[in-house]
Amino acid sequence: MKIIPISSFKALAKPCLLVLLFIAVGKINTKAQSKKDSLLVVLETETNPQTKAQIYNELALELKTKDPVAAFNYARLAQALATQNNWNRELGVSYSVQGLLYSYNDNLLDSAVYFNQIAIPLLLPSKDSLEIARNYSRLGTNLLLLSQPQKASEYMLQAIKWSTTPKVKANAYNNLGMISKKKGDFAKAVFYYINALKNYELIHEPISQARTLNNLGSLYIQKKDYIKAQNCFQESNALIQGINDPEIVGQCISGLGFTAIHLGSKTEAIQLFSQAAEIFKAAGMKADYGKQLINLADVQSETKHYKLAEKNYFIAEEILKESKDNFGLSAIYNNLSECYLKQNKPKEAAKYLEKAYTLSLGYTDINFNRLIVKNLSSIYETLGQAEKALKYRKIYESLNDEMVNEAENVKYVELNHAYETSKKEKKIEQQTQQITEIKSSRQYIIYLVAALLILVLVVLFILNKRIQHQQKLEENISSVAKQIASLKFENNTLRQKLLETEKELKTLAQKYTEAKEKLPDNLVGLSKREYEVLLFIAEGLSDKEIAEKIFVSINTVRTHVRRIYDKLVVNSRVEAIKLLNQYQVLAEAS
């Protein structure tokens, strides 16, 4: 049975993550030197310390790969200025940049994580969504490199939440897709990869789009959805025309090779695997070159191109020996032995299968060991070597029993799990019922509390109304009291004025009645009030002044004046005064 140890569509974890890290911080500017010079020119004339700190951080990012030592120096200068002046945002950016710089060294990833983490509380209050998203993305990538996918996912999701740029979102989605794929959660992985693609399309990054399409295609191969996988690789192939990136191009061609095998075109698969192998070989990517040779040899063996298959297996063997990949070597020897069996060469097949078995003992893949020893027993039986055949048959039976025991253990664990699950479900059911009862009683309590609250509010409302009414009555009483006091004062004043007026009238009456003839009978006598008005007229007072003297309105005075004219048969004040001076005009009691 043929075993493919390492599929070409599965990229090495560390290099792939490093590439994604480079994407997460943006492409390296090909004009870095000129930009660096421009920043230095601005720095020379800049006098604002805060702006200087920002320029230092930009210089650190600009030199991150070209001059790491200088980049660190600039980041620390920014840190010093920000610390001195308590600028949290600039300090947070400086720590985030230092975390990025440390991430380029595998041995300093812990330091990278530390700096990215201490940047978070400094950046969050600034609400600078770009820097916050960048820092979360860097932190998530570093944790991914440290094999902490759960924490990495949390920070990648934060990067997406804060990001306002498609670039950061796309990189975070891509990383989340990788994490979900490794967990076996294909549905989420597909969702994240598709979102990454949408964002890469917005910023027109064909390389990143192609890489994501390759990842998505590999995912569909694992799901055995070869049509979708082929579509992804074909779309990626259309994007990589003219792109000088052997890793992406090679992965795309290799992916097309795998889909060709499963869709029934082995001749095309041979061509594609050969092309991918040449791409990786030219780029000096030995590990990927070796994988493509294994894939190529497997298809050549199936299509009976045995000599070519053997040649490629042997080249791949040397590469894996150099990289000390024993598990990969054991798989090559297993596939090589099958190639020899197809050529009816049992001795050569047994030789390489023995090698495969020896190497496989260092691993705990019981099924792999079991298949090897089963094949060895069968080959030695064919060769007439009964002793060896029996030896490997016993090993096979032992491994088979171990697998059976393991299966029984799994079954026991499953039954135990089912029992525990049943117990938990019953407990949950009981707790759910209790919760329902508590909710029901809680509902009554809520209604009761609400009714009491309404009652309290009504009482408070009534009490408030009564208090307001009481306050209004007290205000009215106070107002009335003030009015009474005022009236009393006015009454006293009026009384005093009235006395003064009466005294004045007596004096005037004496003045105008002494030693005068009596009023002729044909003239009607005046009332007391009219007589008083006439006396004041004689003194030369105006209607207004007379009104103030006798405490009546001016219109009342004018009425009195008209009646005086009518009774004394005069037409003016002058005639009335003349008549008063000539005769005794006495007032009637009315």
C-alpha cells in the first residue's frame, strides 16, 4: 500500500508563517533608501519632540530588514522621547515596532510577544485603529509562530475588529484560516480564506491572492472536493503569471498536479509535478523539491514508468537524508518497495521495506508499522523465507491485537463518555427544570416588586401633590398677610391724608362763607362733595389734583364739575369762582 508522507500542498509551517508575518507588516519598500533619506532630512529640521518620536518609529519600520540594528536604535529613541513626555500612543507604537523587530529572530519570539502585549494598554486609549490593529496582528502572528494557535486566534480577531484597512484584515483572516485548517475545522477555514481573498482583491495584491487561493485549494483537497480545489489553483495560476515567487508558483503547480491525479489525468499530473520540481530546484528550495520528486515518482510508478520513478525516489532519498527526515524516508522506502513489487522484484522490495520498518519504529503510527510488516510477511512468504515470513506475521498479529485493544479502549472510552454524557444530560435536565421553576417564581417576585414599586410611586405622587398644595396655600397666606399689612399701612396713610383734607376744607369753607350774600333762590344748592370740589377749584387746583385730594378718579371729579356748572348756571371755572366769592354757597348734607 502506497503512503505519501508529506503532501506538496502542505507548506512548512515556520516559513509560511514568516511569510505571512512579512505580509502583515506590508511589502518591503523598494525605495527604502530614498524614503529613509527623506525622513532623516525632515528629522534634522523638526523641532516638535512628539513629531520626532513618530519619525523615529517610521525610520525603525523602514529599516526593519535592511538595517535591524539601526531600526532598533530608532525605535528606542522614540521610546525614550515618549517615556520622557508621557505620550502613551507614541510609546505604544514604539513597543509594537520593537515586537515586530524581535519577531524576525526565532530565538527572540518571546520578547516579540512581550513588547506587543505591553503596547496594547498604551494604544487602546488613543483609539488609533490602524496602530491597534497592526499590533494585534503582529501579536497574533508571533503567538502562531510560538505554536499557541488559540491565543493567536483571539488577537487576530481583535485585529479584524479594529482594522479599517483591507490589508490588516486580509492577513488576519489568512492566519485564522491556517489555524482553523490545522484544527480540522474546514468550514471556518473556508470562511476565513474567502474573507481574506475579498480583502486582498480590494488592495489588488495578486501575490497574496494567489497564496490564499493555494491555501484554499489545499483545503478543498483535504475535503476531497477536487473540482473546487482545481478552480482555486487555476485562479491562482492566472494571477501568478509574471510573478517571480517560486514558493507560490510551485505550490500552485503542485496543487494542480494533485487535482489532475484525482480527476483522472495522470499524464498531466506528471507534467505538473515535474514543472513544480524544477521551480523549487531552481530556487534552491530542497525540501519542497524533494516533496515534488516523491509526488512525481508516485505517479510514475502508477503509470509504469518504473525507472523514472526509481530515479526520483533516490534523489528524494538523498534530500531527506540530508534534512534527517526519517519519517519521510520510511515512507519513500515503503513506496519504493511497492514500485519494485510492481516490477516483480520481491528481493529489492523486501530490502527497502526492511529499511522502512526500521525507520518506522521510531514513530508511534501503529497502522503504518502494521501495513509494513504485513507487506514484509507477504513478500518473504513469496520468496520462500518462511522463518522471516512467520516473524513478521507475529509482529503483524501483535500490532493487530494492539490496534484491536486500542479500538476496544476507544470503544470503552466512547461508552464511558456516553454514560457520563447521559448523566450530565440528566443533570442538565434537572437543572433546567430548577431554572424554569426559579424563573417562574422570579417572575412572580418581579410582578410583586413592580406592583409595590407602582404603589410607592403613586403614594409619592399623592404626597408630592399634597406637599405642593400645602406650599401653595402657605404662599397664598403669606401673600395675603403681606397685602393686609400693606393695606393697613395704606389705610393709615389715607386716614392721615383724609384728616388733612377735611381740615383744609373747613378752612376753605370758612374763607368762602363769611360776610357774603346768600345764593339766589333760582340757583340749586350743591351737594357736600360738589361744594368741596368747588372750594378746591377756587384755590386753583386741577381736576387731577382735586382727585388726589378727595381720593376719587379724575372722571368722577369731572362729573362733579359738570354738575356744579349746571346747578350754578355757569359755563366755566372763572364764573363758578366769581359766584362763590359773591355768594354764600352752602353745601347740602348729602
